[in-house]
Amino acid sequence: MFMGEFVHTIDEKGRLTIPSRLREGLGERFIVTRGLDQCLYVYPPDEWEVMEKKLKNLPFTRADARALKRLLFSGAVEVERDKQNRILITQNLREYAKLASEVVIIGVSDHVEIWSQEAWKEYSEEASSSYEEIAEKLVDFDL
């Protein structure tokens, strides 16, 4: 399970160090792709396979299903950690997520997300006022 929030720096070549608490779950090679909310999704191979199976089962006749498949698969790239535990984020993915020097890496149970620091701050501030309402709608237990 992935959890936590980490602030890291991405260098001018697009290399990003993976936080030590997330490395074991991701392994040496994993998938980085475009995500929703203009962040990047990072999946270990086994979780990527689960996602792929779910997407394969979506009806190809629905435009929204085709759009989601295109978003996730067209941007997907398999990456490998180097000896300094860095990965290379491709230019198109950096542009999609508007990654500058400071990024926020968060664990989200079955995957990891990479956000620009500015976008994460904006999202967090916006969402914080509605977390209780969201929990009431989606979760059937007391927190």
C-alpha cells in the first residue's frame, strides 16, 4: 500500500528521485502515465495489469471509455530506477502535469501520484472544504 506525501525536486533533465518509502512497493521498473486532475499516475506492474484489465472491459462504443483509454495508454511509459533511485519523466509527461523544479509525490493506496507543487497546493486547498461531504457520500463508516 502506498501512502504519504513527499516534496522532491525534479532536475532540468527531468530526473526525479523516488522517495524511499515508496521504492519497495514500486520495484525497479514501473509505469508512469497521465492521470486525472493533471497529475501523473505511477503504477507497479501488477497494479497496472489490474488497471489494464478494467479498461479492456469498458465498452469501446462509448466515447468516454475511449477517451479514458487514450489518456492513460497514450502517455504510458515504463521507467526504471537508476543507481541514485531516480527515474526519467519524459518531456510530454512533464508538460502535461506542468512539473517544474518542486514536485509533490503522494501515495494513494494502489498507486502513486506526481503533482506540480503549485497544482497540489491548489487542489488540496480547494478539496479540503469538501472532504467531510465527500466522505459522507462515499464511505459508510464513522471516521
